[in-house]
Amino acid sequence: MKKIISTLLSLLVCIHFAFAQPPSSSIKQWQDQKFSMFIHFGGIYSVLGGVWDGKPVIRGLSEQIQAHAGIYSDTYANLAKNFNPINWNADSIALLAKAAGMRSVVLTSKHHDGFCMFKTTTTDFNVVDATPFNRDVVKEMAEACKRHGLRFGLYFSLIDWHYPQASPISSHNSDYITPEHHEYNKKQVTELLSNYGTISELWFDMGSQSPEQSKELYQLVHRLQPDCMVSSRLGNDQGDFAVMGDNQYPDYSIGVPWQSPASFFDETWGYRSWQKRGSEDEKYKEKLESLIRVISRGGNYLLNIGPKGDGSVVGFEKDVLLKIGTWLHKNAEAVYGTTADPFFASFDWGNITSKPNKLYLFVTSAPADGLITLPGLEGRISNVSVLGEQQSLSFKQATDAAVITLPAGFDSEKQIKVIAVDVAEGYKVQPVHILSSSYDHIKLDEHNAYNYYSSSGIDYNSNYQSTVKQGWTIKPKHKGRYQPAIQYTDEEKGSIVDLNVNNVTTTFKLDSDRKMKYKPDTAKIKWGPLYITGPYSAGLGGLNGSADKIDISKPFTKDTDKPWRSVNYYKNGQLIDLPAGMDNAYYILQNINAGKDLIYAQVKITSGDGIIVLLNGRQLLINNNPGKAASVSHVISLDLMPGNNQLLIKVFNNFKKNIPFALTHSIPQNIYIKDLEPLTFEANELYPVSLKLHDPASPHQTLKLPNLEIWFAKK
């Protein structure tokens, strides 16, 4: 996964919100939590425990049993009379979280069923007024967390299956929020942020809000509690931190604060009485390794428990958490107060966290030769040892790497061990990917960049991996003065960017620059027939099949028999409508023969709610439709190789009834050049370069610079 684009300027302006994040100190405090407890506890679904009418409901998640079992709304609401969790003890759960090494608790204040686990004036469908328990669960948990030194956050579902003016139950949960429902949500959020003390984070979930609705809720939260962190599932890029997909553990660099939410079992978050739980030791190792993966990449790990309907914690989950806590107690210094792995490489043996003068190596699978190599480490190592053990390990240092020898009998299979590497005077890690050239120029673009990602989208189902920053390290072959220049197209025109070279930032707008026209030898380019397959059930991100050397005689995916269809009637630039349901995608294949030469050509592609463009299997563009316009067009540069080229386009539909599509190759081939101030480089020295948007509408907004190139030419 380690391995994104512009709508009309007027559209961007209309959705560019003033984005006022919490203070940096609050963000850092949130990031330093590292490990937190998620609690899915509801007044009805926890009592049912995944069972309806005496039978296990095997379809869907158990906290959504109302939808998956088809329970009438009045029947479901009446079940609240059975909720009397005599074993609920907020203090014991807070103490369990502490013993597990967790620094905060996030509790479901209201899930999709609309049942409120707090006293509210907006509805009597709440734990105080509708149940014999007659106690405010949110209040009790908030007070317990405060007593025991834990931070306290709340989950809040944006959809509500009980509220009459809300959208009805759907199969996808990305429902529109009606104006009445939006006002209802705001009243409940106001209560939660006014009546329960300090809330560290508000974890919004599901629904498909308008940009204005997301903005209003975001601003409401920060008006009531400026330090409260907001999850990105609020939608429309309005979150303070990015939330990965459920049980997703990214192996790429993320350029914003982020979190991975995880359940004990992929099948459910709420209590499921008939869940097959398996081995405690295997689950402990699985969740501990997940925690390590997340923190080594700079994220927070939010691990869920689902208490029973009587309020007690499932023994299996409690025991696993206590085992994790025992390990964390021994290895705490390698987890808390650390930052992400500073190496630009992955390691088969495990993961790394860091401090200014120390590296921590989490060995989950010891190398067969007993050697751990740290490439590009600069800095004098003073000691290497296993945390919690007195023995020092032997090591060797060279100019390009450090090699650590594991002791005889070192075993990390039963218990993950952490090796501490002390570098008393600090260290640097040389980049793995260094760009140089035997010529007097160096070209940088999105294909040779080290990307920093986030998650962008309107709602959960239209999220995609956005690129928020690009980085390079250049190594000039010759000493002297170099002329930097930015080459771009109409796609990037109007963007304002920050270019940082050797820690000096220059801000400029891509506009009113030198214009050159390029006329490709169109006689040499042969545009083959257009082929289409679909529709497929899909989100915006990812592909249903492989983009490598597509064979039109075979289905695009292995699990369907949908053929590629030739669109013989299609003409250059023709706008067609492809019928589609919600979360549907089509794939369009255009074969392009460039003859015997390398040819550069620009095309314009029109789509609907989202698009991915690939040339010969390499992604050129991914973008959504943040303003929900009827259509969006992009200009894309194609570097055509000699012979046949395959242009694959995925077009995505979110809520509309069709997907507009057009491919136009008879467009002006405009190229613009912005010359920057000359720079002096030394030969064979390393110079960091980075590019990001200046003052983006949101920290999650993608760069939208697919055709931009940065050139350094020796004068």
C-alpha cells in the first residue's frame, strides 16, 4: 500500500472552509495517547447479543442487528425495557483500560439505532427515561475516567434509525442527513459537550452530510470545546485526525494525525454471545502486533470491547487486554513519548519507534542469521540492549549501516522483545531513495516522490487515499548554480503551493507564467476503440481487477463474468451517461498506439463522483467530487511509450443515477513554466525537497497536481 486532480476553481472556492484546528498542544496530547479503549455498549443491541427470535443473526455486525434481523422499529424500541445492566461498573472498566496500558476511553453515546446512552432532552429514547436502569452511562464513564486519570471521548452516529425525520435504514449507512435531522444532531452534540466535562475526541460515524453540515458540526464542537479532536468520519474533510477503515493497518506514511480503530473480531463491534473467540494467546499476539504496527507509523490504536447486556466485560477480551498491559508495562518507554519509524524502508523482522537519542526495535520475527541491519544510520551508537534485560548486545557500525547481532537463543515468537539502541548524541537516517542524474538536470514528479497520505472524502464510502505532501532527496552530480523551474498544465493552473528546498520554503501561485504550446505528432497516435465493463459494486478507492496488461477477451474481475463491451459508436469528446446505482463503478479501456516514438499528449476526462486514471498500470490520478457537481473534468498528461499503451479509467458513482463520461484528446496542449530564483548546490551533497499546498481547505485535501514537474537545470 506504500506505494492524486482538480475541479473547477469556482467549485473549490465555494467549499473552501476556514479550518481552525485545535491548538498544537492538544493535537500532540492526543497523539501521545498511542493506545485507547473503544467501547460499543448499547441499551438494546448489547442485550440481544447477536440473537433474534432465538437464532444467531449471522448477517452483518451485531450492533446493527435491528437492520440485519429486520426488526420493526416499535418492536426494537420496546426492548429498551429489558436493559438493566446490574454488572455495569464504570470504575472497573476505567481501571481495566489503565491496566491494559490505554490512555483514553471512547464510549458510544449513540449508535445507528438512535438509542442514547445519556440523558437528553431531545428524545425519551435514552438510557435514563426508557430503561429500568435509569442511570446515565455516559456520565458515569466520564466521571470514572476523570477519577482514574484517563482522557474521555465519545462516539456519535450521524445516522439515526429511530428519529422520524431521518433517512430510513439502508444497506450502506451513508445516508443523507435531512435538515431536521441535522438540527437534532446539533442539539445532542451540544448536550454531550456541555454536560459531561472535558471531551478529548468526538468520534463521528457514517451518514453523508453536505459540506455545510459537516462544517457546522465541526465549528460547533470547537466553539464548545476548542481542544476536542474531531474524527474525519464527520465527512467532507472536516476532521482533525484521519480515521483508517475498520481494522485497517496502513503500511505507508501518513502526513496528518491518524488513528486505526480495531475490533477484537472483524465480524462485530457490539457484544455477540455466540462469537467464536479462539485462543487468547493468539488474539493477544495479533492485537499486540497491530498496536506495534500502528504506533511505529505514528498513529493511535483504538481497540474495542463490547460489554454484555448485563454490563460485564467479556472475560476473553479482559484477559487479552491484561496480557497486553503486562507487556506494555515492561516495554513502556518504547511506546509512550515516541515518534514514528525514521527509516524509509520496511523490515521483515519487525517495526521501529524513535526518540531523539534512541531507537526501539520491535522484533516480531527474528532473522534466521541473527543479524538486524539498520541501513543509512548516522550517529555513534553507545549501547544496544533488550528492554527489561541487563545484557548488552554486540553491534558493528559502518558509514552506511549499523548491524546488530542477536544473542544465541533469542526468541521473539512467544513474546515480542524490544531492542533499545542508544545514540547519545543523536542520529540521522539517510534516505533510501536518492535522485541524481548523470546529466546537468534533475526532474521530480509524483512518480518518483515519497508521498505522505491522508484520507479524503465526502463520506465513508467515497473516501480515498489522498496525497497531502510529496518529498524527494536530490544529489547533484556537479557543483554550481542551478535554475529551478516548475512545469505544469491547465489542470494545476491557479493552485498555490509551498516548495521547500533545503529547508527554505517558497510560496507561489501557478498562474501567469511562461506558456509554451506542444503539438504532438497526432499522425503517429492511433486511438483504438473504446471498451467498457460494469457496473461493479465498488467504493472510490481501489480497483475491482488488475490494471496490468488487460485482456479484453477475459472478464476484468475473477468473480464475475461481465465482459468488456466495445463502444463502436463513441466519438472523441462525446459525453455519454452510464446508468449506475449507489457505489457503482465502470471501467473504460482505451488502447493507444504511439508508433515507434515516445510521445507526450494531454487528454481531458470527464466523470461524475470519482475517478481513477491509470496508464500502463501506473496510477496518474485519483479524485472525488467534493462539491457534488453534475460532472468534473480533468486534464491529464500521458507519456506514451512506443507501441501499444493502455489507458484505464475507473468512474465512480456515489448517489446519482448515472455516471457522465467523456474522453477528449483534441484539446490545447498547454504547458506552463514558472522560473524560480537560482540556487547553489554542492556536488554529491544531499538536498531535501518537498511540495505541498499552501493553506489548504483541510489538512486532508489532496494536492491535485498530477502533471506538475520540478526541474533543476545547471546554469
